Amino acid sequence: MVSSHLSGDGPFSKRCHAWLERTLGCGRALLTHSCTAALEMAAILCDIRPGDEVILPSFTFVSTANAFVLRGACPVFVDIRPDTLNMDEREIEKAVTGKTRAIVPMHYAGGPCAMDAIMEIAQSKGLWVIEDAAQALLSTYQGSYLGTIGHLGCLSFHETKNIISGEGGALLVNESGLAEKAEVIREKGTNRRRFFAGEVDHYTWTDIGSSFLPSELVGAFLCAQLEQAEKIIAARRRIFDLYHRSLRSLEEQGIIRLPSMQDDSVSNGHLFYLVARTTEERKRLIDHLEARDILAVIHYVPLHSSPAGKKYGRASGDLTVTEDLSSRLLRLPLYYEMTDEDVGRVVEAVKEFYAGDS
Ligand SMILES: *Cc1c(COP(=O)(O)O)cnc(C)c1O
């Protein structure tokens, strides 16, 4: 393909859009320069205003909250479920006030939130649902791809995710009435897309917006990644399953906890974690692994306990599960090139650490 097109929405970006729309079955997919940008677009699209409230988990990445704080909204943090570590749908109704405008479920580790319950609450209260599916490309919930169930879905192609373009993301517009507005917001608030499509004879400033689209260089890289997506995800699922099988005996002895498998979903193998019995035990395990050149990292400092979270947001109820599990959770290495031997080495190191206990 010969193309001198380097700015956004050239032939490669269009191929990415088509791949996402065809594969995921979403209404409209728009590449962005990050998932953060997609979340910021979602906040503008839902017309989030100063004083509005948005319900989301505290156990998530900062962008899930920050995108709404930028519009002047207050993030209201709810607790997570102990089994999936996802937003506890039973806590949502208690957090709803007259100011609530949206629910932002985040699918941790590529495992789904209880989207049927969340969509039902949203419908009964007239709220938007914006899925933070940054970690969840190609995971499914009851047969639907994550990111396509809420009104809007946000994907990340950051290099730490499964499918990457260095920095990158996409907004999935599942509510057809929002598609045209999304295109305008993404093109600096202009109707440039309609101009290029020959629908208007000049383009002009029609709404607020910013530059949310990535260059064709990013689109081209991502295109090649998407073509390999099934293979990449199959490899990650294999590593995830191997970890799970290999460490199950420690879970059965009540020593550690592993990610729980949900019957109605298929995960994309984004990350693998274990939960130690105490924070102190986790610290010793991190050191034990580090001494064997294995990098294991924690997730997340809960947003409600962070300086900005305290300043801009508030917690709904006690977030005891969030505080407990985030203080004991440890992620193990998981990357595409990882061999069964690499996994075996990590498993052996973990088992060696717990050898005295079993
Ligand atoms: C990675 C991540 C983001 C941010 O993605 P970027 O593409 O780096 O902006 C947002 N939310 C969650 C849950 C993430 O894991």
C-alpha cells in the first residue's frame, strides 16, 4: 500500500477501525492516542459537568477517575468483589445520588464485571455506562466482547497490554446516537470527518474537542498487531492456565489465592496474580523472587487513599475488600515470549518460598 498519509485516519487506521468493528461487533471504533484519551472523550460525550458524580472502583488505574475529574466531576469510589476484584455491583445503588451521571466498570486482569446487573441498574436510574476495558480486549462476558456492552468502551494499546502500539487506545461507540459527536470531539471539535467524506463542502468548528487521534505510524504498527491478535492472546491464555494449574495445590492448601475463573466468561490472559496471606508475607515473597531475578509487582494503590483521590473524590461506604486485597496482591510475570520453562522457574521460586508451609 503506497501512502504518504502520516497524520491520523489514513488507510492503516481505517483498517484498525474495520478490524475492531468486525471482530468485536461494536457500532463504531475510533483509534485514540491512549485509553486515557478514550476515557476523556467518553466524559465529554456524556456531557459530564462540574458537580456531577461518577461511580467507579477505587481498585483501578488513575485514568478511570482522572478523565472525569478533568470535567469537574466527583469520582465516587465503591468496593470490589473478593472473587473477581471487580466493582461490586451490589454497592452501586447505595452510591447513587441525584448527581450521579455514569457508572465506569473496569474489567480487572481482563475478567468481566457483572455487566448484566450493572446495565440493569444504569437503565433503571438513567445513567451512562462507560467500560474501562483497557485490559480486556477480546475477553468475553456471556458471549459479548468486553467494551461493547456499555454505551461506550475504552481500550488500551499501551505496551503493557496484550495488543500494543507503544501508546494507543480506542473508543468503542456502542450507542449509535453518539457516533457523530464522537468524531467531532476527536477532530478538535470540527466536522472534518464529514468534509473528507464529501458530506459537507468545508469544515468548521462545531463543538468542543481536542486532538485525540493517533498518527498513521501508530495505526500501521497496531494493524500488524491486530492481525496477530488471536495468536498473541492464545499464548497469554496458555501461560495463564499453566500458572493456574501449577499453583493450584498452594491454593488448595489455603496458602495463597489465585484468580477465580468465571463460568460465563472467557478471559484474555492479560495478567496473573496471587494473593498472599499478609502484606508482610507479600513483601518477603517479592524480595525472595527479586533475589532470583524475577520481577513481581503490586496492584494498585487504591484511588480513595491517594492524595488526588482524597482531594477530588469520595468513598461510598467502607472499602474493606479493596484495602485488604490491594495490600496482599502480587502480579507474576506474564509476557508473550514467555516459555513454559520461564513459567516453571517462577512457579518453582514461589513453591520454594512456601515450602515450609505445605
Ligand atoms: C492501562 C490502563 C489505562 C490507561 O491506558 P493508557 O492507554 O496508558 O492511557 C486505563 N485504565 C486501566 C484499567 C488500565 O489498565
